[in-house]
Amino acid sequence: MPEPTNRSNWLVFLGLGFMWGSSYLFIKLAVDDFGTFTLVALRLAVGAALLWVVIRLAGQELPRQRRIYGHLLVMACVNIVIPFALITWAERSVDSSIAAIITAAVPLFAIIIAPLILHDEPIRVNGVIGLAVGFAGVVVLVSRNLGSAGSDITGEIALLGAALSYAVGAVYSRHNMRGVRPMIPAVFQVTFAMLIAAAIALVFEHPWDARPDAQAVFSIAWLGLLGSGLAYLANFRLLAAWGATRTTLVAYVIPVVGIVLGFVVLQESIDVRLLIGTGLVVGGVALVNSRYGRRRLFGRVPPRQVEVT
């Protein structure tokens, strides 16, 4: 049973929101100095090193079933390589604050995908309403570019693709990783993803030609140690202390951190359309997680329990 809420857990929660929310800023600061997959591979290498140290110090045993490693390889692609690459590529043309807001829409995609796979996560009334509200927010955000001549919304589309990939990964993980201690998926996902991203970077991007400045190097260290390392550890602590539902509330903090840091550090603009879009996306996610309006509309039928007499 999750332990009672206390001040230290709230501090960890805020720290997690800051680490994940600030990642969009540091991607923006480093993206012009590295190829897309080179940046992804470097941050994952730092994160993997940290996670392997922690898992060894914790003395956790590695899985012995071969099939688990197959699932972890799929999760590395869907949960890390694809979304990380899409977000990094998108931030070459999209503000870091917009990236933080649009990728917060992961729960909106999850409520569509989960009922097709998981019998205990049907589509409910609040989910449908939240989906409509959240995607109205995405339309408002994307419309900032549609009104300008020569606008390019491919970056925003890539961010939506990243959110969709995260949602697929979350459902896949819940379906196939039941009973596996959470540090195991984390360390192997990050490690496998690092190897895949590094292989792609070596073939297509010639990372040895990169000439990063001190800001880009610091950004890689931040992304690796915090965004891909300590953030996982903070997330696991909250999952153990609060449970999954309350921990997902961090999705409300990430866009706020992204907007504030983008404005303060990069002088990214904040206008009424941005605020309205953000409010709708966060409101949609809140409705999806709401305890009200949870009447079941659609979903897989739970397997029957066979009574033994």
C-alpha cells in the first residue's frame, strides 16, 4: 500500500516535474551543435551509466527470461528512440515551450490505445470529453503557425508523433512488464535505446565532426544525468510512495516548467493563444484522470474468472 503523502515526496514530485520540464530547454540549447541521433545517443549514454551504477549498488537481479529482453528492445524503440528523435528534430524549428506542451498530450492518446489492449482501462465518458478538450488545445497551439505565410507545422506534427509513441510505449509496457521490478525496464530501455541511436548516428550523422560549445556539452550532461537518469529514480520513488495515478499528475507541471524556462532563458514569446492552448491541453489531461464521469463506454471485456469447486 502506498505510504502517506509527506513533504519529501512533494519535493521529489516537483523535482521530477522540473527535470522533465527543463529537458525541452536543454534540447533546444544543444540541438544545433549535434545531429539528432547523436544528441539522443549522448544523453542516453550518460543516463545509462548512472542507472547501471544505481542498479548495481541496489543489487537487483537481472531477468532470466529471454522474452523479457525482446519486450525491452521494443520498448526502447517505441518509448525512447522514436519520441526522443522526433522531439529533438522538432525543436530545430519549434519553441521549447511548445514542445513541452504538445508532448504533455500523451494521456490523450493513451485513452484511445489502452482499451484496445488492456481490459482494465476502458474508454469512459470523462476520457472522451478530455480527449476533445485536449486536442482543441493542440489545434489552438498549431494554429499559431497556420496564419503566417510560409509557415511549417511539421515540427508540431513530429511532437504529436512523439506523444503518440510515448502512449503506445506506456500501454505496451503495462501489458508486457507486469511483475517486473521498475528499475529493470528503465536501465535496459535506456541502454538499448542508446545503442540503437548511436548506431544510426554513426552511419548517417558523422558525430566525430561535431564541434559543440560549452553550453551544448553542459546541456548533454543535464539531459543525461537529470532527464534520463535521476528523473527515472524520482519517478520510481513516487510510484512506490503514491501509486501510478497520483504520480501521473506530473504531466501538469511539465508544460508550466517548459513555458517559464523558454520565456526566461530563450525569450520565447507567451501570448494569449499559447496560454489558451496550454490550458486546454492540461485541462484535457485533468479530465482524463478525473474521478468523475467514469461511466464505461468501450473497452475489452475482462476475462471471466473460472470458479473452482
